[in-house]
Amino acid sequence: MRTIISLIVLTFSLPVFFISAQEKESDLDNRSQGLMISLFDLDVTPPIDYKMPYGVVKNRWDLGLRAKGIVLGGAGEPVVLVSLDWLGIANDCHDEFRRSLARAAGTTPERVAVHVIHQHDAPYPHDFLNDNFALSVIHRLEMAVANSLENTIPVTHIGLGEAQVYKVASNRRILGTDGKVKAMRWTACKDPVLRAEPEGLIDPTLSAVSFWNGEKPVAVLNFYATHPQSYYGTGVPNPDYPGIARFYRQLAMPDALQIYFTGAGGNIGAGKYNDGSRENRGILAERVADGMKRAWEDTERIAVATSDIKWSFEPVALPLDSAKAGEHLWKRFKAGKKVDLQCLTIANKASILFMPGELLVEYQIAAKKMCPDLFVAMAAYGDLGFGYIPPAAAFPQGGYEAGVAKVTPKAESVLLEAMAKLLMVKE
């Protein structure tokens, strides 16, 4: 079996205030020596004959799959943020990623956020202990994180920018006059009647969070909520249109690592603007890259010190539907296993939420409404063991997401309460 190993380790690092929900009142300034950031960028493309959920690998694209991330650290415990061009990482596998990266960075798993972008021509290791490729990626990613710490660069400023992305996102759930889902508009929709329907409820905003050393940008984290497929089932692992957009921006900004996170896009896709034709992949990529560019141009820089950066997390037990959860997830739930919701807060001006599952966009919109005067961004697609996580109102509406959901409608109140704590929303 051919294993493709291409390791690009760029480096910097960011000492921050890292605090759990239980430590929020602690003063950790005396443990930090200044803000630093280190970066890593790793090829995580599976080899020929590797079995993906939507086809066995038969060839390789020019753009392979990447795992890109940052380590925020210093004298205090570091935080690791990583985004992979994979379809999913779930349950025990997600736990192992976090444990390994925490070990590499000298921190705890609660301070590690591992997310996928959710492209469909990509891996989703379920039995990872018997998956040599997945195990090799965990090991190589662990080494990349450890090696990145050998080269750190001070962070003096953090930038915040936003821009609307045009003609990409549309809601998949088309409601009838009775308020129930009458049709699903998938990410590739050939039905002109469904494509003619309105965009529906979306969050059109792409958020960009950048880290700077003086006048030099070091890394840019981009957040946008939509399913990342134009077409799939090709047998060729590829990062689809978000990965191409990220590549365009990397060409435009070669000295700043570009990282992309998918927001709460569980019920969002490109179906209104995508009939599945091959040329649409490039068109969608250009539109997302345009949004990334304009968010960058909109960026406002904020001078930061260690006291301006806080990390918090809230472990929650999501209520499961015993008939749909599956044996493994149900056993984890019965054993008291919780999932961490995490938040990076910057200078009381911005909060970035790192969330599990395929959240529907209502959660992202709710987070922004909680703090209308705050810059709020969200990465979903963390631990994907929970699958789709709809809001309570979606269940009586029907539709695909509600029909296959492993959680119950009560999951909404659990998540909203934890999100409010992380955002420090005052009652």
C-alpha cells in the first residue's frame, strides 16, 4: 500500500490565557510570557485502494487533502486548532486525535479542537484501530504539531474581518405551505424548480480571524457555513470547492497559512447554484475565494496581550434517540461520555465557537443573536459521532436531517445553554 507522506511544517506559536469553564476566574497572566503561534500543514490524502465512504481511491488529484492548524501557546497550557479535509472523525477516533495532539503540544485534550471540512470524496475512519492509514495520519499529525513548536513567532495583533459570500449557500430544506419539508434541495440539484426556490435561511457571512506579528500576517482562519460538495463519488480524494478557494487565497498570501472551517452547515448546500456539472466546482471556489478576499480586506487589527485571550470549554451530554443512536454511541452515552463545546475569546471583542456534529444553521444564527455586538464565528463538524443536530423546531417539519438525527429535540436546549455560558451571555 502506498502511503503519501508530504509534511509541510510552518511554525509560530501564541501564548494565551487558556482556561476551562471551571477556571474562568483564575488569573493566569503570571504563567504566560507573551503571545506566540506555531503552524502545521500536513498531507492527509489516502493511498490508492483505500476505502472511502463514497468510493475506493483509484487516483489522485493535483490538490491533495490537507490537515492545517495552529498551536496557541506560551508559558501556559497551549490550545491546538486543526481542520482536516476529511468527511468525518467521530467517537473514539476523535478522542484519539485529541489525546495525541494534546500530548504533542504539552496540553490537555480539552484544549484541542479537531474539525473536518466534510468533503465527501475523503476519508471517514470508523474502525480506526484497524485502519493503518488513519493511524499513520494521527502519528504524523502528532509529529507535525511537536515539530511546529520548535519555531514560534510572537503575535502582536489579531485581525477580525467579515464579508458576504454570494451565490453559494442555500437551505436544503424546502418548506411547503403547511410548514413541513416538501422537498430536499441537495448540494447538487438538477431540478430547475427546486433551484428556483429562494435561498431560504442561511448565514451568508464568511468570518476571517487572522494572527499577526507586527505588520506581517501569519495565519488566517476562515469560517463559512455550507456543505462543501459540488459533486463526489469519483474515487479521487479532493478538497472540493472550499479547498480550491483556500488554495487560491494561499497563492495570493503565500506567507500566511490559510485554514478553512465549515460552520453550522448541516442543512445548507450549494443546491440552488449547483446542478452538479463539473465546471461548477471552479465557479463555487471562485465565489468562496472572493468572500475570503473581501473578509481579509475588511479586517480590523486589534493589539493583543496574554490577558486578552481566553479559552473555555463546556462538557455536555447530548440526549440521544436510543433507536437511532447506534450501539457504540449509545454505550458511550450510557457510560456518561460527554462532548466538549469550546470557545476562543479575543479581547472581549470576538468569540469563536468550536462545536460537535452536523449542526443546522439555526445554531450559528442563534449564537450571533446572543451577542449582537460581538464578532462571533463558529466551526462545526467536530466529533461527528452525533451526526445531524437539528433544532427542536426541525423535528415536526420532517426532512432528511430530522429523520436520521441521533439526538432528540431536547439537544437544542442543552447546546444553547452551553453556548450562552461560553459566550458569557448575561441573563
